[in-house]
Amino acid sequence: MMTENMIPQEKAKFPFNMIEGMMPWYPWISLMGWMIVLISFLVGLFVLSPAVQTFFSEAKVVREAAGAGSAFVVANVAAHVVETWVPSFKFFGLGLGLLGIMMALGTIAKRLRAMGFVIVNNIKVSLRPELPSIPKRVRVFQIFALMGVMVLMIALIVGIVLAITVVPSYWNNSIASDLNPAEAGSVLLNQLSTIASYTFWLNPLRMMGMAFLFSGITVALTVILNSLRVQSKSLVGFYEKVTG
């Protein structure tokens, strides 16, 4: 009986070879994803929540009159900075969890093909069915996996850049003395326009990344179902040839 090590390796081109190389690591990819989600929860619990509580612990007039460097301004900056990067970080973790699922499905599909190769090569040549080529849907779900993770990573990078540049620069000012009196064309209003506008495209970008990953999982499931269907059809054909 042939073993899996005796099966000829079908070399994939870049970037598919990179994705296939990641498949055996699906447990660690999933673990990393859920660890990121846990870290996001802890940041929200121990950083964001106390910052919001500190900022809203006084009357509106007091906290808005506070100057740069005061406890209220520092808490307000911390809250807005965390709100900027944590959602993208959390979605990236969820994306890695879905990527782990997709890599596991890809591993199942690959092992089904290996099992089919073993079975076919232990059948007499005159009765041996032809081993089908790799379906194009395999490449489709691999591309979806790559695109999904890349889109979520881009969203995370954008969130981090905003969180260390524009967001703290704007909110590290007194609301009453600096932010509210800001005039048209000022640096502060330009920063505010950037902060107010990024959510309208960054949120859909994250959703696009998740859509790629969910679609990839669906396609990977169809690859497994198709592999089982082809193998079942081949075995039925072999049985008919033998009994005929």
C-alpha cells in the first residue's frame, strides 16, 4: 500500500505555494486569532472603560474646560485612540480565526486528494480511473483567503496610523478653549474632518475583508464536497467495470 509520502507533490506557484505551506499551521493560526480577540477584550476592559469613566466623572462644563495635559484630556485622548485601533485589531483576530478554519478545510481537501491517489494507484492499470486535475475552485478559495487577510491587515495598519497621529493630536486639546473655537481652514478642523470621515470607508473595508474570508470558507466546502463526489463516482465506475 502506498503511503502519503510516496505521492508526487503537485507544486503550486506563488502565492498559492505560500498559502498551502500555511495549511498545516491552522491550529496555531486559529489560536493566534482568538488570542488577539481576547487582548481586544482586555484592552476594552482595562483601558477604554476606565478612560471613559474618568472623562465622564465630572460635569460637562468642567471636563470641556480642562486644558491639555489634565486628567480629563488624557482620558479623552486614551478613549479616542483605543476606539480607533481596537476595532480593526479585533476584526484582524476574527479574520485569523476564519483563516484557520479555511486552512483546516484546505488540509482536508488535500488529504482527500492524497487518499484518492493512493486508492487509484492500487487499482490494476486496465481498470484504473483517471485522477482528475486540481479544481480551479481550490485556487479561488486560496485567493479569497489571501485577499481577506490582506484587507483586514490594511484596515489594521490604517487604524494604527490614525491612532498614533491625527487622533491624539486633535483630542489633546481643551474642548472649550481650542476645539470648539477652531475656525475654517485651521489645522484642528482639518484633523477633525479626517477623524470624522475615516469610519465611513474603514468600516466597509473591514466588512469586505470578512466577506472574502466567509466566501473562501464556502468555496472550500464545495471543493471538499466535489472531491467526495468525484471519488464516489470513480469507485462506482470501478465496481461496474469489475462486475461487468
